[in-house]
Amino acid sequence: MADLLWQPSPERVGRANLSRFIKTIASELDPSVQDYPSLYEFSIRQPEKFWTAIWDFCGIRASGDRDPVLVDANKMPGASWFPNVRVNFAENLLRYRDDRLAIVFRGESGISREWTYAQLYDEVSRLAQALSQEGVRPGDRVAGFMPNIPEAVIAMLATASLGAVWSSCSPDFGTQGVLDRFGQIEPKVLFTAASYAYGKKSLDCLERIRDVAAKLPSVQRVVVAPYLEEPATLAAFPNAVTWRAFTEPFQAQPIDFVRQSWSAPLYILYSSGTTGVPKCIVHGVGGTLIQHLKELVLHADLKREDKLFYYTTCGWMMWNWLVSGLAVGATIVLFDGSPFHPKPEVLWDLVDEVGVTVFGTSAKYISALEKAGVKPRESHKLLALKTVLSTGSPLAPESFDFVYRDIKPRLLLGSISGGTDIVSCFALAAPILPVYRGELQCRGLGMKVEIYDEDGRAIRETPGELVCTAPFPSMPIGFWNDPDGAKYRAAYFERFDNIWCHGDWAELTDREGIVIYGRSDATLNPGGVRIGTAEIYRQVERVEDVLESLCIGQDWQSDVRVVLFVRLREGVVLDDALADRIKKTIRDNTTPRHVPAKIIQVADIPRTISGKIVELAVRNVVHGRPVRNTDALANPDALKLYADLPQLKD
Ligand SMILES: CC(=O)CC(=O)O
């Protein structure tokens, strides 16, 4: 299979927001900017001019003096952006107030709802008044333990309109998981729904949120959004009120958006929390806004007429990213439920029914779809679909093939990567660049991403640490409860002085694309050679009978040996023939060092609630070390399968 999988047509290039932006920069700021590489260079060389141009191009609404753009540009952390500007996030997301669809919601239970921009504005207005009456003020925290329903977006917007801080986690967390998160940030108001849907089941939220609220003295009100069932009575639940009762006294009116400093807190997101209590990562109003607009408008080529879908929960940063699509005036499409229920094609039905143009998902979903034998290209029309985005873990080259072969040949496949830490991406897509197999198309504009060797030298065409060597607007404004910034510095700035080290093991290719090989703390080191785990997953996933896998390095006889765990199709048993087939596939396509010393069949692979496999937790269990926090796992019992394995004793 050739490496080049897609070339944008001249029409697509001509219509791209990015082409228009390049023309603007060339005519107003630098005539040498003619294409993506020259624009990227400009964005890195002239960050002040670049980010001001993004502001103008995307029409950010704010007041104050835009000068200076960047203060303490050489300090990482410590640089600050637009210190004299005042801005409100919700005001920018609610700039439209017309009859176009803002939100389309579909639930696996069959519930469907739609909100126009005008309706959305009015409901945010009513809820903001109710929150204000409740005493919510700038800087207060409001939290959501919510399914991915429109009310979560409305609650976030109402919170942000008041200058308060929004934080959400998905409703599949247990009580302790929620307390580990919200307990640290002490919210005044909690939003929830009575239940959520997943795989034919309706799962109760109220009982858990009642326990949570009872243990969080900061919570003065719990608001229960209407979804699936409206609770018959909340009498036994102190401080709880239905959404309807909470908002009923208020009429929609123009929203009094509270403009705050550019770096005022907007969101609190959480690290996965598999190595201890989750870190509370605080993102600022202006940084999140300008970075999301840059990514949505230029990299994802989002326009008003688009319908943007991302399969996510409210607990993953892709939810925050998706919601920013409102600032473009596009329609955002929300879905609550299992992506494989009642049939594996369910999300493709949604694409056809709603006319989704940009479809976002995880690499894991794409590989599971292929394993399930789904071929949307044969079963669906996908007429409007023009872009597929994937993140969460590296998208294997074979999954690129699958998308172009079995989903749609003429679309932009954007493998994108960044994370919770920056609520955005370091490397991603560009609609005017070709797609090469296995590669993220480009580094994000304005993101001085480099790959460093052990000694901190920039390298190319060789794997190393993904770093960012200059400040960017969506750096966290800090961690919650970290007054001297010690936890924040320890998380990103200890490996290389004054440089953001992201913890991804990656390569910058000769075509200026990026390949990600996995997390750098999970890289395998047999015989002193560093191997990214994604290099192995990519091969193993090709083997028919393997549904998914997880790979670790086991300390063994003063070295490290590669151990591969595989979850197989129902009824399949790992025998010598299958193990040999796996090893041969790995050996034929990589090096003998990649070949696992041990392959072990397991019934389940532990993953976080956001769907990421937890290599470090498994490595700890295998080495008899404690796993500090299992509340962030979707299936914590799976870890037990890795303890004391006789196969790993010789
Ligand atoms: C953009 C991302 O990088 C998302 C994630 O993997 O959490």
C-alpha cells in the first residue's frame, strides 16, 4: 500500500479556511507565507503577529488593549498572553442567536432533541440567572456529573457566562472517583441527570451523586437535568432540585456576560489519576478559546454549515473541544450511549441521518469497528462526510487503510494528538496537506513542537521525546491547590529546563509529519533499545483473532523483556500456532527486539473511563507494586488478572 493515501482536491484547497488565512497573512503581514510550511514557520517566528491574526480571523469578542500580546515569552512556565484583555468564553460561543441548529442530540435509548442557537441562548440565559440567584460568582466552581446531553453544554455555558469555572466528569465514575475529583475543587453547584444509557441499560446517577453531595460540604445545590426519566420526587435528596424547578422563575433575557482577564480560570480537567489522586489541570478562558478556534477553523476546517460530531463523554477533553464548535456557529452533534449498541453501525446511522460532516472518534473505536467487520462504505451513504478525526492513542497505519478502504476514500483523515494537559493538540490535521499512512499531518500552528534526544538536542527522523520549546496560549494556567506551582512544574518542566515535555515518544518525519509511538514512560527497553508500545500494537492488531492487546516491559535478569497480553475473539484459545503467528507478524514487520518474550492470553484489558489502556498500572501489578488509584478505571477488576502470573516467573 502506497504511503500517500489522500490528496486534497484543488476545490477543497480553494474552499479551505486555511487557504483564506494564508492569503490574509501573505497580503497583510508576510508575503513569503504561501503554503502550510511557510505559515507554520511564520507562526513560530512571529507568535505575537500570528495569534493576533487568529484573533481577527476568528472574530474573537473581547475588550481591552491587545498589546502586549505575550509577556515573558522566554519563561516556561511563566509566560502570559494578552494581559490587558477582558473576555468571556460563553459570549464567544453564543455569538449567534438565530434559528440554525446549535445542538443535535441522539441517545441510544431513542431520545432525540434539537436546539437552535436562539433556543440555546435563551436557556443559557435562564439557567445563568438561576445560578446567579444561587450565589454563583466569578471563580466559583460548578461541576457536572452528566451524560453527554445538551444540558451539560447549557450548564457549562451558563457557568462560564458568569465567569465561574466548569468541571465535568462522566457518569460512569464511582462515588470515590467523583470525590477524588470534585472533592479537590469544592463546587458550589452540582449538575446531574437521573440516569444515563449504555448498551441497553439505563444506569442510575442519583444514588452516587447523593453520596457525593453528602460528602462535599461545598455543594449547596444539586440540579437534576431531564433525561431518560424525571425523578418522581427528590424529597429524600437534600438540596436537590429539578432543572425545570430551578429555571422556572426566570425569563430569557440578554445575558450579562462577565468579562474577565484572559487567563481567568474556565475549565478544570483531570489527569487520568491512575498513579495517585488525579491532578486538577486548570485551563484559562482566553487560551482555551483562541486555541480551539485555531484548531477548529484552520485545522478541522469547520464552517457554519458543518455538523461536528465527536464520540466522547463529558469527562474527556474532546467534549470541551467539541463544544467550542459553537463559536464557529456550526452544529455540534452529541450522542449518549454505546457506539456499538444496538448494532455496530449505530454511529454511521447517525452520520447519515444528521448529515455529519466532521466525525471524530478514538483510534480504539476505529480498530474495534474493523475487527467487528463493519464497512460503512458498503452499508451507508456518508454523503456529507468530509473529515474523520481520531485521537486517544496512536492510530495504526492499518487503521488508516481501513478508513480509506472501508469508510470513505475521499475524506480527510486527521489523526490528532495532544491531551487533557493542553485541552487541545500538538499535532493534527490540515485540509490542504496530503495524508500519509500512519502520520499526523502536521504540527499545530503556533506550536513549537520538536523531538528531543536524551540530551535535549532536536532530532528528526528518529524517535525521541515530544517537547514544546516555546509558550502557547492553551498551556494550563496552573494546577488547582498548587499555590507555588510545584506540581505543575513537576508534571511537564522537570525533564528539560524551560521546556514542556509532553511524555509522548514520537518522531518528526522528513515530510514534517509526526508519528507517535506511545507514551514515553511506557516505552519498552529490551537490551537498551527504546521501543514505543504502539509499534507492537500495530502489528498485533493485524492478527485476526486478537481483539486488543497490552504490552509492558518486565524487569528480567538485569534486563527488560517484552511481555504481550492479548484479548482474543470469543472461543479462541492462545495455542502455539497463534502465538507463533503473532510473533512472526511482529518479527516480519519490525525487528527481532520487538518480538515478545512472552505472550499471555487475558480475559480483559484494564482501561480508564476515557478508554485508554493502562500500561503502567499493569506493569506495577506484574512487578508486585501497588496501584495507587483504581477509581479512574472502567474495569478495575481486570487488573487482578495480571497478578502473580505463573507464566511470568520463568
Ligand atoms: C487530543 C488528544 O490527545 C486526546 C487524548 O488523547 O486524550
